Amino acid sequence: MNSNQNILVKLKQASFRINNKWLVKDVSLQIEKGRIVTLIGPNGSGKSTTAKIALGIYKKIDGKVEKYTNKVGYVPQKISIDWTLPLRVRDFIILTENLKEEAINDALSLTGVIHLKDKNLGDLSGGEFQRVLLARAISKKPELLVLDEPVQGVDFTGEIALYELIKKISDELNCGILLISHDLHTVMSATDHVVCLNGHVCCSGSPLEVAKNNKYKALFGEQASQILSRYEHRHDHIHTNEGKIKKN
């Protein structure tokens, strides 16, 4: 029984191994409606494995997974597409789903790519394609959205815009989001809770709490303190439309 109606999925000391090798060990976290939980960590730290445990893709686990919704959207880290096929955006959205035109339009509008509806996938930029992937994932208005490195192939400015869009999706749909990212700095202002993995939970908390944590700094080195200083600089003042600086 879910005592908190906002909880969508909860992992309790979840562990998973293949051929006697632990991919993740004793991971605990929960995702709630309207909140973004971000997994960070080096390559091979278990981020995608943890996401697949939360999705129910990996079932033979140690520990416990409590899932309270079946309305799930998913953007995987890799997707294989034959770019030579004349596949339009609208066709891609309904490739595995039977959707009404209104649902297609709503999803493409929310992700800012309604104008690309009849364009071929092969003609899209990296940022446009990531927005179409997001549109496809939210087309059935999921309660839980799992995004595995959703900004890959996008430049830094595009990354910031996509993370702002992900925050907007969370707010508009009131869905919980499990987000996997390689960079804490770019997601800091868009996430509510951060879990730092290295096969296990090294540390967790608010973005600033994690960035200040010595275990996080040991994992990411000098980059960690630079991230924190840039973030605190960005948030101790705002830039007005006239180009002036105003303290918060």
C-alpha cells in the first residue's frame, strides 16, 4: 500500500548482478510526482542499470522495488534508426502507439517542435531529434518519465535549453522524472534531488549538498569545485533585460 500518494516508484537497497558481478549494490531512492531525481556518476557506475531496475526491465534483483504506476515514458540512451528511411516526425511518434491527432499535437507543442511534424527524421538537428524523442515519451501523458542521457549530441546551449524543457514537462504534466546526466552543473537548476552513483550510492541530496560532498569531489576531482563556484555565481544575482546585475 502506498502511504504517500505522490510516490511513483521506490527502490529499497536494490542490487543487480550479471555473472556474479554486481552492477549496482544497495541503491535506495524514490521518485514522486512533480519532482526530478537525477542520477550522476562516471561511466560504468550503474546509472542506466538503476534506471532499468526502476522501469522493471531488470526483474531478478536483490532488495525491493515498489512501483505505483504503469503510466511510464522512456527515452533510452541509444536508439537505432535507419536514417535513410523517409520517416516523418508524426509517423515516428505513432510508431508503437495508437494516438489521436490531438495527443500528437500536444506532445510536439509542449516540446517546441510542432513545426517539424511533417519533416523527415533524417533532416533534424541533434537538438530537434532529442525534443522529438521527448515528445514521443510524453505523448501518452506518463506519470513517470525516465530519461537516459537525453541531451547527448547537443551543444552546451542546447543542453541548457533541453534541461529547462524537462523541468517544464515535469511542471506541466506533474510527472515524476528519473534523469540520467553526465554533468551536474547543467542540471543543477532543473533538478530537485541528486543521487551520485559509483556502483553504490556515494552521496545524495540537493544539488548543492551533493556538489559540496567530499565523496562527490573525490569522484569528479577539480571539476567539482568549479561546478559549484559557477553555479553559486549564477544564482547569487540575476541579469536584467537592460543588462544590469541585480542581487537576489
